Amino acid sequence: MTVESEFLNEYDRYEDGLIRKFNETDFYSGFGSISKEKFTDYVLQLGHISSEFVKFIEVAKLAVKLESGKEAVRSILRDEIPAVGPTHQDNRFSDLRKIGLTEEQILNTPKSKATARTIKNYYKLVGWPQSDYDLKVLITLRVLGEVLVGETYKYVVQGLQKNYGLRPEDSLFYSFHWKHDQKGGQGDEGGSGHTEYYDQVLGELITDKEKLKVAKKAALAAYKVRCKFNEQFL
């Protein structure tokens, strides 16, 4: 084992700890007992964050210097908006229509103050300039855009079935992203999921104790922003 891989493995263990904490938060601990109305509001507010995703990672990518980092983000963007067929946002809209939500609800439900603040904080985390930009931003995109999204949609899929009878296999967007974005998840045809797109580049960036410290701090900041979003539903 190289010194570099030791540091990357230490970051990996730290990230796993954040995932455990995320699942143990008050919101998810009591998720099974929230009302149908609150669940629906949660899904609609999540939609504002989801619809911002492509713009968010595109903006964050622009100032990344490491080409492998840029390419990791480009690969995700290509998945989000394929050359043919529906985009991921088309599939999200389709899932919500399947459970009976109206176009008015899906398209015109306003952002809550907490949701608007969350989106603002997403962009703050990837603001330029800042020291160790590539490392901080790629960690932020991995944690906010993939790792915690996979965990979130695990619960959403459960809620869709419980509250609306939508079977996981009938969800084009939420089931797909649960399995595709969750750490260790699978991509198309059994390949790597989106979280793993960042593995190689993080190996290039987390090479000593100081960089490990930066990576952990960036992951924790992203984790806190996502948790704050959920707290509005407690």
C-alpha cells in the first residue's frame, strides 16, 4: 500500500462515517412516520435542488485545473443529458406525474426559504477563488451531488411506495439515482456508479496529511449543508 492510498483510504473511512451519521439524523430516523403531505412537500422541495444540479456542477467544473477532475464531471453531465431519449429531469417529472402530482405542483411550487438558502450555500461551497480549489470542489460535488443524493433517494423510493404505491421498479428517476449515486452503487450494465467517477482524481489530490485534512473539512461542510436542508421538515 502506498502512502497516497493510505490517505485516500482514510478519507474513504471518514466519508463512510458521514454516511452513517446522515442516516442516523432525526429526519431519517423518523422518516417512516412522516405524513403523506410532508413527504410530498419534501419531494417537491428536493426537486428544486435536483433541477439545479446540471448548472451547479457545470459552474463548479469551470475553474477546476486538473483535467481528470474536469472529465469526471463531464462524464456525469453526459449521463444527465444523454444525446438521445429523455433527460434525467424528464424522468423526474415522469415519476411525479405517475404518483398523481399535477404540472402546477411540480413546476410552480415555490422554493421554501430553507431550500433557497441551501441552493445558495451549494454555490458558496464551490465559489472561486479559494485555496485547494480542485480538491475542495470535487469533494463537494461528490458528497452533495452523489453520495448523499444516493442515500436521500433510498428514502424517497420507500416513501413513494408507502404513500403512493409506486413500486421501485416503476420509478425512472428516484430508483435509478438511488442505485447509481449511492456509494458503491452500480451504473449502467453493472459498471461503476457516479460516486466512483471521482475515485481516481481524489487519489491524485489526497496525497498527504494536509490534503486529507482539507478533504475532510470540505466533506463535512457539504454534509452540514445537506442536513440543514432536511431540518426544515422536522
